[in-house]
Amino acid sequence: MIVFPAIDILDGRAVRLLQGQLDAVTVYNDDPVEQARQWIDQGAEWLHVVDLDGAVTGDAKNIEYLERIVALGTPVQTGGGLRSMMTLERLATAGVRRMVLGTALVAEPMLVAAACERFGGAIVAGIDARDGKVAIQGWRQGTEYSALELVQELEFLGVKRLAYTDISKDGMQTGVNYGAYRALAGRIDIPMTASGGVSALEDIADLYSLGPQMEGVIIGTALYEKRFSLADAIRVGHAGQV
């Protein structure tokens, strides 16, 4: 599995949120680019960068930071406020390798289809769910879609990858919702990246056990709080053993 250390950008700083709540912010670095350098120095093979300002406003706000992070040379996957072809084109031109669509999956299916046709496997469906129901608009608005229903619709639109976040676990360091990932993996045909709740190396090993369809895991707070090293996370992600 790919281990994606997370860099969430809010007001120009690298932060983490508890369950996506903007009033529960912990700042870990005043410079997101410097944070990216730190992960790269620790062996990061990919970076997962989220524009939290963009996720809330619907308009990508931190593209300049993204361009500087991409210039460091490590592959970048990014999401947050990606709701136009113009933004996707700019990111692709900058060298972003994967682009995560969130709210657009529900609000603008035609954009999703066009993006998949234009960028292929570089488009990732970023599905965030609370109690099994999809949330959009920076996790502030719930929908009646179940994660499985939405993924199945998106497969018809050409989506080739999924990043699934369990909002209730995000930032909590209470372990992943393994049952949810296992149930979803058994019903879909596209590779999936898990996000939310990783607190120990055993969580990574559990996800690895789901097989090659589990393509990656996004880890944030546990790395920032030094629950384990990025090097150890990558080792377990590669071998599946703690």
C-alpha cells in the first residue's frame, strides 16, 4: 500500500482537525511547504495535500502552496475545492499526480465525467461519510447517499480510484473502521485508499490484509503526534506486517 502523510492547509498553515470541525484545529507547522519537506526527508513516497479553505469555500485557495510542494519532486495527491476544469488543468500542469473530487461527485456529475475522460486515473473520488452517509461541502452538509450507492454511480462515470474517509474517526486516533472498508471493498471494483482514525501500525496491517484493492492509506494526526514513524508506516504498508 501507498502511505500518504497528510498536509491539511488552513489559513496558510499545516493543521489537523477533529472530525472535520473547523473550531477544533491543531496547528502543526506554520509553513505547509516546510512540512512537506519534513515528510520527504523522512522518506515519503507520496504526499496527500488538502486545501481546507477550498473545501469550505468551493474555490481552490492554496494552489500556490501546492505548486511549491509539487516542485519538491515527490508525487502529490490533492483535494479541496476542486470544482472546475480550469482548476484541474492548472493542477495537472503544475505536476499534481492525483486530484481528489469531493462535493463535485454529488453536485456536478457532468464535471466528474469530463474530468475522468480528460485525466483518467489521475481523478480520485473522495468520498467522506458519517454513519455511512456521504457528506459534502467540507463535511458540513449531509446527503442521503450511502457510500456504496455513490461509488457504484461514479464507476459508470469513469472514476477509477476511491479515497474513503470515515469522518467520525478522522483525527481521533481511535483506530480505523475496518468493517466499513472491508464491506465496501467487497462490493466495488476500483482500488481504494483509506483515511481516518489510523492510530497504530496494526491499523495499517489490518488494511493491508484486505488485499491489493486497498491501494493506500492516508495518515495525519498519528504521524504528527509521533505515535509511530513515517518510515515504520511505510514498511508496514509495503509488507503488511508490524
